[in-house]
Amino acid sequence: GTGNGENMPHPPLAAALDKLPFTNAGTVSSSDVFTMRPVPSIYLEPEAPRRARWAWAEGPITPFKQFSYLYAEANATPPTGMRSAPPLGGLGSGTVELRADGSLRSWTIENASPAGSAKTGLLDEAAFGYRLGGAPARLLRTHPPAGLPGVEGIRFSGATPFTRLAPTDSALPAGANLRLYGRSRWRLGDRSASAVPAAGFTLVATNPTGRPLALSLLFVLPVQVQAGMLREGSGGAAGEAHSVGECAVRCRDEASCAAWSFVNATRRCTRFANFSAVPPAANSASPADGAGVRGAWGEARGDSAECMTLRRPGTHASAGEVSLCGAGEGGAAAAEVSFGTAGSLVALWRSFAEAGRLDGAMGGSHGGAVVRLVVAPHATASATVSFGWYFPARDFMGGLVGNFYASSRLVLGSEEAARTLLPGSEAAADVRGWASFAATLSSPSSSLPAWLGDSLLNSLHHTRSVMWLADGRWRQWESYSCVNVDSVHNDGERHIPYLMLWPDALPSKMRAWAAGAMPDGMIQEQLACGCEGRRCRTLGGRASGRVPRGSGRVGAAAWTASLRGSTRRAAA
């Protein structure tokens, strides 16, 4: 059996999630020790890139040099889910990864890219917490921030675009079963519906006892104070501050401040006043550094109290909004959703640990949401916090290319995006629909070996590097290591799942390659370049890929009549 209480009553979303086909697993213990160790490589995508633009590979890609890579003790490979995890979010809309230790890493929701701001390696104070019955509250982290209580262990499984974390802790009620699912809304054959900029996090609880158990789920989002990040640029007003928090408050209190950056070693607090273009962000070597942009949490604009929204003014790439929404499913009574803000995870944790809810205070940098319900005896219920974002001004080397989810009005804001991941018949149907496809690759009923099916399903991890631009172009980085777009030697294998799952993604790439084809029919290696400091500022078209030799031929089967000329030259 799965150990998920499958013989007990399940509400629809919880039932669908518990039937997802997970094949791999990794277990992380609170006693595990992890370190970043050097490995020789030509280039390797850093966990926390320290260059904002041009190349996340951090320098020339040859010759071999040392890169930091995560290891367990004695140079052992860490458990599955520690180095990477399924990307959670919409296709081409930005993602975040929920790792096996409960941390949230590889943030790209604010239009992060090798041609904009770097991905955020880790927001350490982004965290989930839970309370069940009379047991003490715990962060769902094996290695939580100092001074906060974590769990003894987590069992991880990943099946793109879903993640499952099952905590183990001796303080849990005997026989109780908890599992947190991170999920995206992906629909087979429907690329637009799969591009909603949101992720859902659902804590499913099975109560095997004869008494009701109170369940609370907490999610804290600290995107306003991004510790370990810097925004360095000219034209800012510099002053002195004693901490990241003090610098953030100084920006908040100055109406002209659009963004800020704090360097701990020099106590320099720089504020930037341009609301249309703030300096790009990159990770710092010091977690005591920090950066952020102007914004404030407030009540949602919707017609209910299910959401809270952070709004950032301006037209730069990090201007927009994020929302937290909450709902319960299957509880013995209606779920209670509460929100609050504070200046730190610790402050929000105190309120949650004491009362299982938040107090509604606004004005803090860290936003939090709590869903509280009661799990009936011998039953299963779930609590969901969904997270939506809306950052329309995607940039590329300082120019505006935008996001399709905004230009197409796929969603009108972050709250609408977040609501699509709340429990309901549609959300459950989305999970069942994807699970049906996934089972053909990775399940006991599949004709494929387990290792192969799991590998094929999780090869879709590469979709995290997709851009769906405002004008409809579908583009993809070679990797997050340099500004190379749609290199043919990578796109060849990527196109196989696209042809099966979202075939309408391919024509815009085919047209771009055809438009840039050379007279002999050979196509350019890539549609834009930028490794090692080269600056190609355009996407697609004849002038984008400047490679001295071709690397392939336009396919013999033209996608549209407009490709006939290119196809004839390629076949000649």
C-alpha cells in the first residue's frame, strides 16, 4: 500500500494527488550534513549565480575550472531531490523548486534569466509549517533557519510537475500521515492553460484515530527582503545602515525609492529611484547582504477573504504582484484562512506556533498565509495555500520582451492566477488528467522499465528555462549558464516531448530558424548568443544567431507554407 490511508474517505483533490505515480524517492534526515564542494567542469549552472547578466557560467566556459556542487558527507551523492526538484509554475511563466529538505530554491518568478536578473538560489525564510492535533508546531524543513524547530526527516518524491514531501517526526500523533504536494497546472495539449503563473501547495492529512485532529498549514513568503542578493548599479543614493532590515525600511520610508541594496561588509545601503529600470539582481557570497524592490502587502482585490496580495509599483522586470490564497477541503467544518505580515519568519512563526493562525497585521516584509481545519476521525482532509505571481515586464539584455501570460490576458493578475490552484473539481480534474498521461510512462501498469519511465517524465524539468514572450514567440535557453537561446543541439531532444504534449509550441521556432537560414539551407546554431560576455540583444530572426558554421538543416516537412523556400534550399 501507499500508506496514504487510501481506504478512508478522500476529498477530490487529495484523492487525485494521492494517486499520482511517483517512482523515485530520497530521504533527508535532520542529522545529514551537506556541503558545497569543488568539481572540475567546463561550465556548470551555479546554484546561486553571482553575475546578473551575460553568463551565469561565471566566466569563460573553457578550460576546466572548479565549480561548487552539493555533496553529502564523504563526497557522497546527496539524496534525490537535494540538487534539483520538479519546477513548480506555469510553462514559460517562471518557476520555483521545492527540494527534499523542504527548502524553496531556484526562484525565477521575477523574470529571472541569464539576460536579466539571476535566479535566486535560496530564500531561506520561505518556509512551510504545520500543526496537527496537540503536537507542537514544526517547520517542514530538516535544516531550518537557526532557532526554529524542524522535522526529524522528510521523504521526497518528484514526478514533474509535482513534488511530494512526507515528514517523519516522533511528535506527530501515532499513525497520522502527512504529505505536502507541490503542484503546477499542466494540461495535455493545452499550452495556454499550462502557462498560468502559479503553484499550489496542498498538505494532505489522514487521521487514523477515533478523535478529530486540528490541522494548520503555514506558508511564509519573504520576497520583499531577499537575503543573500545584491542589486548593483550606478545612479543610486548611498548611505549607511546596520542591517538588511534597516536598509529595507529606509527605502520604504522614502517615496522616491524604487529598489535598494545592502552590502553588509561596508554597511552600504544604496537606494535607486528609477521605477522603470532597477539594477538587475545577483546572488552574493554573503547571506548578510540583501536587496529588494518597493512594494507592500495588502488585502486582495477579489470578492472574498481568501487571498492576500503584495503589489510593487513601476514598469521594471520585478514590478508587479504576488498573491497568497488559501482554502481547505474535506474538513469536519469550514476551513479558516488567516493572513499576516512581519519583518521576519521568526515573528510570523511565533503567532502560528501559539495560535495556529496569523493576526492579520499588515506592513511587514514577510507575508504569511495559514489554512486551519479539522480532520474528522478515520478521514482525510487537505489544506492548500496557492501562490500566484504577475510580472508582465520580462526583460532581455535591458530591453522589454514581456510575458505572454500578461499580453494574452491569460490571467489579469496574481490573485486570479493563484485561485486556479485552489481545491475544487477543476483542480482535481487537472491532477487526474496529468496523472493519466504520467502513468503511461511511470507506473506499475507502464510497459517501460521504472528507471526509463521516471527519467522520461522528469526530463520535462528542462521546461523551467522556457520563455513565452509577449508577442507569442516561444523561446528557450540552452541552459541557465549563458545567454544562448534555442541552440539546435539542445532543442533536438527537447522537441520530442513538445511534439507529443504541446505541438503548437514549435512553429515560432521553426520560422525563426528558417528566417535565419544561410543560402545553402544550413541553419544557425542558435537564435541568440551571449556566453563569455558576447552581447546579442535580439531574439529570433536573421541577425540573432551569429555562428560561423551551420549545425543542421531545416526539416523536410515544412510546418507552414511560409517555410517552403527554406525547406527547398535545405533539401538541395
